[in-house]
Amino acid sequence: MGRFMSPDPGKINLKHLANPQKWNKYPYVLNNPLSMIDPDGMEELWISAQHDAFGLSILIFYLLFLGRHPFMGMYDPKSDEMVSLDQAIGQYAFPYAFDLCSPETKLPLFVPRLADYPSSVTELFKQAFTRDAITKGRPSATQWVGALTSLSSALRQCQGNPNHHFYNVLKECPWCRMEGVLGTPIFGIKITVFHDQGFNLITIWAEVESIRPTPETLAKPDLDLLTSKLVPDASLPEIIRKRRNYCLGSLGIVIAVSICSVVALAPLAAVIAIVVSLVIGHKLWVKGAAPSKPFLDSPPKRIAKL
Ligand SMILES: [Zn+2]
């Protein structure tokens, strides 16, 4: 069972009154985590077969696309920003289904494309991640077993690198293409698994332990090159100018009020005036130092302690 670390911020309504499980403001998904989820801490959602099918398709995509999330790579030309995963999922914006030259996608060259896999696999990805999911339903585990089994029987070994296996219809090895872009091997380590002897953890672990880094091939990133590519935020000069104005303004107010008060006012009135000027000056200073735009993309969510 899980508990939220903060109470439910929603107001009590009829829905809450009708369900005694909702009377307590701390339980996670009404104490039923096997059947429900709560992504943002605001409302429980029943887990359906479609949710499971979505999760399964995501995991298979991770497996075939070098650990990359299927909805990573959508770009919004209007705002000149990458679309968040939440938004892309909500819009069924699966970047791999777009035209490769589309201005709405920004996919790096070192990840596979749908064309690197047979249509039996790519059609299932489209069915899982595009609006086809609404009309056709997401692919089931049985469908994936069929597609992946046929893919595994249609692989051929790369002539250039025996660690590479790819769809045998392709003219060129896609892993060689990607390694050429990356400049480093993706599959540099090969562990032998003896299928006929069953899974032996000690044997496998000994193989893992035997792997040693090869220092001559591990090039350190060039920090100077990386930092020379960094471009400062365009709003930075404006932020610096604003901060300087607020700081100078607050100092000016305190100094001017102090001098005038000492010269023209009675001692008690002068002290009061100086204190007031210090308070105003401090507020201006703090306002000038505050970030002009929030650093978080979205407000923090309620966190469940499971
Ligand atoms: Zn290859």
C-alpha cells in the first residue's frame, strides 16, 4: 500500500462523500495499486488492457531503438522548443511515423528508423503510438510475439561486424550506419549465453566481470569544444540590465533618503525614514535578483511514497 506525503489538494465534493475510501486524504489510488495508477497525484485512473498494451509497446521500442523513448523527438517550430513526452503522448505525435524531413521532428541520426525493421513490426508500433490506437486498439502481447519471432528468424549477420544482426531485406547494416555517425561502437561487447545449459548466473556473471574497459578507445569529451558550442540564453543581457537597475535603484534610495533625513529631519524621524528606505531598498534588491522565468517546465506533482 502507498501513501501520499501531502494531503489531497482537491476540495471535498459529492464524489468524495459517496466513496468512503476517499475520505482519507493520503491513500494512493484508494489502496488499490494493482488496478489503478495516479500519474499526477490528483485523480486515480483504472488500469485497462490498453494501458498494459501501451507499456508493452514502449518496452519493445526501448529494446529495438537503443533505449530511446518512442515519443522523444517531436519539435514545435512555433515555440522553437522540443515537445515534452507528456504532450507528445497526449497528441499521439509519434515522431517516427512522420516524414523524415518533417519540420516537426528532430530525430538524431544515431538511432534506428522504422525502415530498419520489417513492416510487421513497424505497423505494430504505429498501431500502438499513433491515432490508430483509438480505432484499432493497441497491439496485444500475442501480436508482438508473432512479429518479433518472425523478425528474429529474418536476421542476418553483418559482414563488417559480427556483433551486428539486422533485418535481412536491408541492403546495408543499419548498426554500421549508426556507429559511423556516433564514431564509437554501439555493440562493442559480446557475452556468450549457453542456451542449452539453462541460465547459469555464476557463468554469466564471470563473463560480465571479465569485461575490462579499453582505455585507448575511451576518448574523453573535449570540454573546450563542448563549451564553445554553448550559446548563452538570448534573454541574458536583459536580465543583467534589469538586475543592475534594481540594485542601483535600491542603493540610490537608501543613500538619498539617509542623507536627506540626516540633514533635514529630527533624529527620530530620520531613523524611521532610514529604516523605511532600507526595507524598500531590500525589496527592490530581492525583486531584481529573482529569476525572470521559472526553471521548471511544469509545477511539481504530488509524490507518492510507495
Ligand atoms: Zn554492421
